Amino acid sequence: MWWPVDSRTRLVGRERELTTVRRLLRRHRLVTLVGPGGAGKSRLAAELSPGETVVELEPVHRPELLWHVIAFSLNVWEEPGSPLHATVVRALADHRVLVLDNCEHLIREAASAVAELLAGCPRLRVLVTSREPLDLAGEMCVEIGPLSPVDARQMFVECGGAPELADSVRDHLPLAIELAAARTDLPARHRTLDAVIGWSYDLLSPVEQSALRRLSCLIGDFDLDLAAAVCGDPADAVQLMATLRAKSLVVRSPSSSSARFRMLESIRLFGLARLEECGEAEEAFDLLVAALAGRIRSAAAAPVVTAEMDAWLASQEHQLLQAVERVPHTDPRHTWLVAGVVHVWFVRGSYSEAMRLTSAALAHGPLTSHSELLLFRAAWLAGFTGDDVTSLRYAEALVAHPAMSQPAWEARGWNTLGYARGLNADLAGARTANERSLAAARSLGDPALLMTFLNNHAWLLMRLDDLPGALAATLESLSFGVLDSFRLMASRHTAGVIALAANDVDQAEHHFGIALRVGAPTAVSQVGVLEGLGVVAARRGDADRAVVLLAAAAATRRTRGSRQEEPWNRMVEDARELALSSAGPRRASRAWSLGERLDHAGLLAYVSTARRDEPLTTRQRQIAGLVAEGLTNTEIAVRLGISVATVRSHVTQMLSKLGLSSRTQLAARTARAR
């Protein structure tokens, strides 16, 4: 989170306000810091609520996205069939403080949201910063005005200003003081915030003035590449940013480890007005649109969208949204900009919101006139939101798209069609499409892409009752050594499901356990992994453990949203019914409550501890005995009539269960137990 006044400097002259707000927050549930721009409201809120969730509304200019931004700030995902605002209310049920920063441009929507949050979350307190009150019942307002002359002088000096010039800023607003302290020649007549900004602008060189004007078209954080694009002079971008930062007209964003910047809104609006006056607005925004659309097109042409590109697109969400608003549907770049936003929301799990934006964009013109990335996301979104027929329509449009002449899109298009046909029970057609996608992916030679497609195909083969084929596809997907934690979790989960379908509970637990340890905690497939571990526990008769894990899966599903396929749904439902009935109402209630409370670290500890307490299976005891006799894995496989891979898997599981680190330790322990 970024705060207007540099939070590394000491907060000066706000002791009374701090005391007042802390007292009010103890007694009241809604406190609003009210004051003009540049008064330091956000900086004060940062001091009052360290570690609390902060929803930054300054870059949000579409009222309908307010709940979306709150959900993102809380890391809350949509729940199927539930309005997003209801999901947010449930997520905040146990929160103590929420900060809504810079609400003045969304005052009505913010007031409505706060009223709903306070009504639905009895323990929640909300701290708001705004230039005007929300005008809600029970709202306590604290005016944040200029500093006293003594405090203003002290802040000026602490910000590096010359003491003899400390009385030159009459507004005594922290922003004006900070800007003035960056200059050593402030004339006495420039004593207001607007005058200080204008005076600082006038002292810039023509090139620096042009850069400030053009940068004002960027909302929120931006990186050097985007700054260079809108300034139109990449070679000088680094020097220009350094100069503007040294003069406190641009600040470094501490919320990012990379070089990212932003303008305070007061300065940005000043620059935007100058941009319009100079007749440069259309050109600057066109450069922004071209840069964003070009980057998205480049990413879409690659076999896979990398994690780095996912992060970059997410960081440009506000830029993309304002670009979508400015570019007409008839501009070919519009569909690429929408595709960028939709991709960000898809990755985040905001499927319903993404589907609404997608449907609105695709309503204009023939489907194949839109970007292939938008059609691709549309087909998967429709499936995720339960509209199977629409998913197929978009997938068929994607396969008919001119982009299918590109190898990466040939592979991606057929894979998408296979997915959509599967949703519509055309399993033979899905298999044909999947096989074409796999052939195209093999020709590309991209292991990450092939890993994903093989995993998808394995699920289809399970539906076709081809377990050997499904297992072969999954094992091949795991053989590439791809280190992507999302793909690893998905493939390991699939391998575990196949093992359960073959009644190999030990092997299933092996795959699910690895998935939980090495997979991405935020992956949608974590739901299935926890369900898999719950099914394993239920089949072994450990009802309490099964209930804990299935409860954790249900809690995760509420925050991620996902749509599982058969035969998995039947397996999970059967395990849930068995575990709940075996545990009985009282034990089941306690276990379910525990499962809902466990976070990722807690789940790892729970699964690890429970696994070590379990006895070895009959097969594992056989293998342990042969290890103690000195047989190799190959010799054990021949003796027992099983594969070497199965022996190796059992040995690995035994080492994990018993807390051992080598075959030698396993042999010694087995020998002692005889």
C-alpha cells in the first residue's frame, strides 16, 4: 500500500488527531478522516492501522468495480451462485478493522458498501479517508486540516528544507510542505498547495514539463516501460523519472519490489489539466493504449502466459480499465484491452465479473473479429460459470479464428474445443480435439503447455473409463520436470484421482501429499487436493481426519471457486457421507470446525503429523522387510510382481510416514522391530 506522504518520515504534529481517532475507534464502528487533498489523511490512516487490510480507491474510476476491488484487497474469490458483496461480507465477519482510502470520488457507492459491511459484520470497524463524509448514521468525523505553524516548520526542516525558508508555505498542508522542502528557492507569494504545484511545474525544463503532463494519464502505479511509452522517449525515461522523483513530483511505490512509481492525485490532476490545455491528451492516451495492447498481443502469441506476465497484467489493471473506457469498440485494440482485463480477473478467480465484461465485448461484431485471447478466455469462463452451450459456441469460434494458423493457437484452440465438447457430453468429439491439441503442442516443444494439455486429456480419459491411458498421460505430464507450482499441483491431483479410481489408496495419498507440499497455495486445484486427502482418510476408516480435510476443502472452495468433473464429484460426496455418518454429529462438528480454521501452513502440519502416526500398510511392511534383507527396488519388484516405480513410491511414503531420511534407516528400524 502506498501513502501520499512518505511513510518513512516521522509523522509530525498529528498527536491530537491520533489520540482522538484511536479513542473513537474503540467506541464507534465508523470513523472518517475528512480533509482537503494533501492534508495527510492516508498517512495518518497508515499510522493508525498498521497491518490492517487497506482498500485503496484512488485509482478506481468505475463505481461498479468497488466490491471487486474490496474483494481483491482481501484476497477473496467469488463463490459460485453467490453475489460478490455477500462473499466479501462473509470474509470480513471476523475482521476487526478495514480501511477505505480516498473515497470522495465514489462517495455514494462507498457509503452503500460501508453500510452493508457494518450491518453484516457486527465486529467490524471501518476507517475511511475522504474529502467529505459518507453521511451515514453513527459516522464519527475527524477533520484533518493544516498543521500548526510550529509543526509545519518542523516538518519542513525534517523533509530537508532550509530553516530560513520554513515560513514560506502558508497552507501548512503536509503535501505542500513536502513539495516546498524539495525546492530551496520558494518565493513568498507561492503559499497554497495549488500554487506550490504550479510553481514547481513552472521551474521544470520543457522536456520535464512534457513528461509530467504525459505521466498524468497513468492511474495508480506504473513502471518505467509504461512511463517511457507515454513520454514517447524511452532513452530519456530513466533520467526524467529520477529528476521528477528528486523534485517530489513522482514518488517510488514501496508496495512493490520492482521499480514502480506513481503521482499523488493532486499532482496528477494538475498535470492532466495541463495535458488537455496543451492539446496532448489524445496522443498521450493513444500511446498508452498502443503500449498496453501491444504487450498483451505479444504475451498471447507465446505458447503459455508466464507468471511474470500474469503479474505485469495484474499490475496494469487500472490502466487497462481506463483504456477500455476510452477506446471505441470499432478500434481493433479494444478487444485486446478487454482480453487483458478478463485475463487478470480470470486468474484471480473473479469469473462472474469477467464473464459479464466478456459478454458485453463479444456482443459487438462477429465473434471471429475479436482477439483470440478474449475468445479463449470466454470459452473457459462460460464453462466455469456453468454455461456449457455458450462455452462450446466460443470454442468453435476460436477454432475458426485466423489465429489458428499460428502453432501456439492451433494447440490452444483444439484443447479449448476439447474442454467445451466434454462439458456438452460429446466425449468422442472431445477426444478428437484433445488429440489434435496434443499433436500441435508436441510440435511446439513447450513442456509447460504439453503438461497442461496432457493433464486435461487425462481427465477426459477417466470419463471414458480408460484408466491406463489416463495414467500414462499424467505420468508423462509429470516427466518433463516443469517447476510451475500451479501445473504441478494440478497434475499430482489428477494422478491421485486416477490412483483412487484404481483403489490404490497409498499411491493416491502419495500424489496428494506431494501436491499439497509443492503446489501453489493459491491454486484452484488445492480444493481437489484436500478433497483427495479426505477421500483417502475416509477409505481408511479415519472419519475424524476425513471430516477435517473435507471441511478445509469446502472452506477453500468458498474462497476460490472451481468446477470439478466426474467421476471426482461422486468420489468426494461418497467419502463425505461416509465420514460424517461414521464420526457422528458431535465429533463431526468438532472436526469440521477445525478444518475450516486451518490455513495452508496448518494443513501442511496437520497432514504431516497425521501421516507419521499411521501404521504401515501390509504391502509396505512386506517391502520394508525385503529392504531389511538388502534387496534393491528392482529385486523387490520381481519378488512381489509389481513395478519398480510402485516399490520406489512405497519406500518414499514409508520414509515420510516414519520420519526417516534413508533406506538404511528404514532397514535398521525394520530389523529392530522383528
